[in-house]
Amino acid sequence: MLAQRVIPLFLLLSLGACERLSNALDLPDPQKTAALAEAEGKAIGGACRHAGRSLEDCYALNAKAQKAAIFAGWREMNDYMMQNNLPNVPSQVAHPQAPVAAAAHPAAGSPPAAADAGTVAEDRAVKRPRAAQ
């Protein structure tokens, strides 16, 4: 009689510990990984639409994200923005694959311009406190 009660109780407790054991060992859970990837894709798509990026640009910039999730997030944000008459909020950060202007980076080995050297010296002079006279 005691064995009939103890064995099911032992099995119930051991099955309940499986999730704790898998969490302790950091075993991957495919369902959690898929849900996380979908949520991240929706967030990326919504952010792209809010910034006014096209869907194709969003796909190109986020090649590792799920395209279906990106589209779902983009569409949800589009519907929300249309209902509430919200404008696009353009990104203030330069495109990561945009070419850098030649004037921003002088050629290697060329000396800095005289105006640049004077500006640095003036900046250093401004930052140093003067001694009391």
C-alpha cells in the first residue's frame, strides 16, 4: 500500500525537476529560442517602420532575423502609425554600410592641415586652467 503511494509521488517530483535541471545545465529549449527569435524579429520590423525604412532595407540590414517576423512587426507598426497619424522618425545615426566621405579621413601619410593643428592647440589651451597671477 505504501509503495503504491510513494512511487507515483516520486515520479511526479522527478518530472517536475526536469525543467530545473535543464535550466541549471543551460540546455537549449527550442520553443523558447523560437519565441525569442520571433519577438526580436517583430521588434526589428517595428523599429524599421517607425524609422521610415523600407521593408527591403530592413531585410538587408538584418539578414540573420526571420523575414516573416520582421514583416509582421513592420506591418503592425504601419497599421498603428496609420491609425494614429504618426510621422516617421528618421534615424540620426549614419547608415552602417554608407561610404565614408573622403574629406573625413585624409589619405594615409599626408600631413594634417594647418588649420586643424591650430584648432587642436586652441582646444588644449581652453581646457587648461590658468594659474593665479
